Amino acid sequence: MPEGDTVWRTAMHLDRALTGSVLTRTDFRVPAHATLDLSGQVVEGTVPRGKHLLTRIGADLTLHTHLKMEGAWHLYRPGTPWRRPAHEARVVLETEERVAVGFALGVVEVIGRDDEESVVGHLGPDLLGPDWDEEEALRRLRSDPDREIGEALLDQRCLAGIGNLYKGEALFVAGVNPYTDVSKVPDLRRLVQTARRMLLANRERVRQTTTGVDRRGQENWVYGRAGKPYRRCGTRILMGSQGPAMQERVTFWCPACQPSR
């Protein structure tokens, strides 16, 4: 599932391409909105909220989308061939200058502008949001002190925007084992600040890196490197599962640099 910085960058591109333009054609390829036609409406803007995208159209409607695992928004010039199969398209928004196509989107719904909180109101503070609230994020994380920190960081109700990559990388940099209880994390504030710095550093980058090196295979410290030795201590990086049954997520860590407590 895309990280918060990817969603932020997607929102930025959609906003720049569509905002202020009149829709000349719309095509919603989902049953709930198959007959909906928003042509003639003006796109007011697109904003990210954690991993959610809110595209505001006309005076009172919002297109709510979520990329989930396979989704992506592409921008094209009219008449340009699409880079993904047409059967994967879920939404097409066309203006005189641009065509925005949402492929394999996990969520597509058109709601009233006043109902936005019904789809994003449960989210915790957005690490990349203009209203980021560090104290509230820490309060939410600490509200369940016996929860494993690796699981808590992925809970979008605590803080919005962290996925598996930044969870693993921030925990590594902080020297915290992902299975450590929240209450036993030595410096929870520093951990959250580290994660936020990583997202901020990557939000305008196409290739994410947490090491500062963007050469292939050297972008990350532990994420995706199970069985390989950590470059400094030589210890082989481990991979395990974490989270409740049916919702388990993979996690990576260095047992020497992130010992169990």
C-alpha cells in the first residue's frame, strides 16, 4: 500500500493539473456511480488526508479515492495512449487540457462536501498535513501502552501516513524493536519525529530513500532486505509478521541494532 508521501505527491499532481478547470467529460466505472455525469463542473482542488484523496468538484461534491494496494492516478494529454489497461480504469476526469485516470482504485465514492469527515474523520494527525499535531499523535499512541509499537505506527487512527516502509525504517533509525510495547519505547517523540522527517524528505521524490542514497538496493536500511547483512554490523536482517490475525503485516528489523526489550 502506498505510503503517505506517495499520496501527498499524487494529490499535488492532481491539484496542479485540474484545479480551476471545467470537466468536459467524466466516467465513473464503479456500479454506485456508473450513471453520474459531472461534466460542466469546476474542479476546486485535491487534498490528501493520510492515505486518502479528496478531489472537490463544483460547489458541494467531493470525489473520495484511496489507492489501496494497486491503485494509481495517471495524468495524460487528451488523445495520449494510457500506460495501463483500460479495464483497470475506475475514474476518468477530463478537461480541455488534461485527462486524469484513476486505475485500480480501492475506494471510489462521490460524497457531499459536508460529509468528508465521515470518510476521514477517524484518522489521526496527518504527518504531512498543514495541521500536524505531534502532541495529539503521541496521546493516541500512548492510549494503548501494551500494544506493539510496529502495529501502533500503522494504525491510521493514531497518526496518518505511515506504511510498512517508514514504520520499519523509522524503528531501525531509532533503535527500537518493532515488537516493543509502546510504553517501553525509550523516546516515542523522537521516533515519531524521525518518521515525519522521512516522509517530508521524500514527498517530492519519485524514488523513496531513507538512507540518503538512491542507488538501487541501497535506498533503505532494513525494509525489503530480509536475509541480507546490515552494512555496518554484518547481522542478517530478519523478517516477521505483526498485527492481529487476518491483518498481519510484514516487518523487518536488525536483531543487533534493535534488540528485544
